[in-house]
Amino acid sequence: MQLKSKITGTGSYLPSKIITNDDLAEMVNTTDDWIMERTGIKERRVAGQDEANSDMCVEAAKKAVSAAGLKPEDLDMIIVATMSGDMPMPSTAAIVQHKFGAINAAAFDINAACSGFLYGLSVADKFIRTGASKKLLLIGAEVNSKFIDWKDRGTCVLFGDGAGAVVLEPADDGRGILSTELFTDGSMWDYICLPGGGSANPPSEETLREGLHHIKMRGNETFKVAVRTLEKLVINTLEKNNIEPSELAMLIPHQANLRIISATAKRLNLPMSRVAVNIEKYGNTSSASIPIALDEVVRAGRLRDNDYVLLEAFGGGLTWASALIKW
Ligand code: UT7
């Protein structure tokens, strides 16, 4: 039987501080009703002042690695998917390697915005299938709160912080990742971006004054592309694998907007009971949303051996991606 990569452990971490919609209504011109109706978000988590991305990664990693029955030094590779890392250089993965004591692991970051975890899963899958990695830790983690303009009601109500992790190992029993699909259309790069601080707009007093160090989003335009694209993506992914939507045990979508999640589920004719939804509690945690939702689903015992699980995401780039797993 062909070698596949199997998820052998999951873990997640959410910072304890909660910001509710009512809290936000005291900061910007918004209401709990507007946010709930347009997004499905009720509250989100926010990292502490001294809490960096790598700190959250390590907390999620501890749980995933322990669930897999491994120790940090067993890992041979760490990939962190993030767009809100500790610093531009070195990678957040290198800092995680040190803090977690994963002394035998090569470590690097991947940035595909909200699709980052699935881009990371696709790369991880290749390392495992080729035999180049045997015990790989993949983390999706974001500290979006530190890059948000808390005066911009168009974005500050949407995002949250968190981290989710999975351990991947080779398996030859037919179970594991069946396929991953990755797509990018860079012509819409400015639909969701953080324009300041890189080589295009190096940090300066001017970039600070113009607010270029904050996440910008053309929300409504992104929404329309997301719904159209994800509907096509999930159908194509299942067709490619000769699997009917009715055979799916669970859909685990990126949590950007409940209306986008519902539209995708509807296209698949899937009842919401078979869709992982936690956006109400955490908002949009970008590349962390899928591994957090997956961890919750696994720990709640909602997945059984051989279940078909479909993961999908859409985000800045623009990027979109899917993964089909035989659990
Ligand atoms: O994770 C990466 C991918 N991200 C996404 O896929 C996000 C996609 N976008 C969305 O989820 C939605 O577009 C939003 C939730 C961001 C916005 O919902 P919408 O239904 O597209 O609203 P809109 O942007 O068309 O705005 C409608 C109205 C506007 O007022 P006018 O022009 O009609 O007077 C906005 O100014 O709502 C206003 N508005 C708000 N009102 C109260 C925008 N933000 C807020 C707010 N509270 N927080």
C-alpha cells in the first residue's frame, strides 16, 4: 500500500483574554447584532501583551505532541504557518524549535495568510510521503490582535488570536491525507494585506502615520470571491477523489464568516451538524482556525477511523486550498 501521511496528534491553545462584541461596541461604531448577523462572531481571544506567536505555538505543540505519544526531541521537522510571526527574521518555527526543545527538528515558516495551514499540510504531506520526514509538527498560529487597527470597524470585529497544531507521521494502512489542492491569484493581493514593514514600504514614521502596519481588507469584494471560489473548490476536490458529498463525515472550514461556511455546506448538501463551526467563540484566527477546529472535533470524539474529512480555506494572496483526509 502507498505511503500516506497520517495525523497522529492534535492540540490547540487559545489565550484567556476575551473581547466580546459588546466590548467592541464601546470602542467603534458597531453593534452585537451587526457583527452576529454579518459574521456569526460573538467574541474573540486576544493574546497578552507579553505573549508572542511562538509562545502560543509551544502551548498547542505540547498538546499535539503528547497526543501523538511523542517527545519534542522525536520531531525531525517543524513548520509554522503564520502571517503574524514573532519577527520577520528568524522564522517563528526556529524560535519554537528552541522554546519547545525540539533539538532534532529542522524548522521553517510558511505564509499563505488564512490558507497557511493547508499550504503547510500540503508541504508536510510531501516530506512524509517521500520519507524525508518521519515525525513532523505543523502549527498554524496567529496573533492578529497586534496587527489590527482597533479604530477600523471593518476589520477589528473580525479577527482573533490562537494556535493549533498537528503531528504527521507515515502510514501504510490506506488512511491519511488523500489529496491537497493549492491555488493562488496574486492579481487580488491587495484585497487583504498588511502593506507596511516589508521592502515595499519599509518601516518609517510615514508608514506608521499612514497606518500601513495594520491589516487592510476589502471585505465585501473578498466575500464574493470567497463564496464563489470555495463552492467550486469543494466540489472539484471531491470529484477528483471520486467521493460523493454524502460520504463526507465532516467539513472543517476556515472560520472567516458563518455566511461563507453555510454557503459552502449548502453547496455540498451537508447538514450543519457535520460542519465544524467555532467562529462564534474565536472569530477569524487565520491560519490557526482549521487546526483549532480540527482539535476540538477530535477531542469531542466526532471523528471515527476511516471517516472522510474535508478541510478548506480561503485568504490573502488571494489563496485558497483544500485537503481530503481518510481519518
Ligand atoms: O479570512 C480571509 C478571508 N476573509 C474573508 O473571507 C472575509 C470576507 N468578508 C466578510 O466576511 C464580509 O464582507 C464582512 C463581514 C467583512 C462585511 O460584511 P458585508 O455584508 O460584506 O458588509 P459590507 O462591507 O458591504 O458593509 C455593509 C455596511 C456598510 O455601510 P453602508 O456603506 O451600507 O452604509 C459598512 O460601512 O456595513 C457597514 N459596516 C459596519 N457596520 C457596523 C462595516 N463594518 C461594520 C461594523 N459594524 N463592524
